[in-house]
Amino acid sequence: MTHFLDPGEVDHPLTTNEDWTAFTTEATTPPDILAPATLQRLTEAERTAYDQALED
């Protein structure tokens, strides 16, 4: 399996204490949650992209 990172994405292999510490202290931002009315206006492709962004 090949895994490619998006630009700016950090990869921590979690195999060392330093990598684990970096992974657990990395700042994250919660995704924007759309209102139900906004969700209904999304196209199928936009909704798929939105759902995938929530999974990340």
C-alpha cells in the first residue's frame, strides 16, 4: 500500500517516543460542520468531499 501525504501534512511513524510525542501534541482544527439546509444544497460530489473531510 502506498500512502502519499498532502502538502503540509505531517507524517509521524509512531515507532519512536519522539514521533509519538509529536503525533499526540500536534495541533488539530475541528472541521466546519454545515447546517442541515446547507447540506441539502450540496451536489453529490460536494457532499462526498465534505463527508471525506469529516472522516480525516
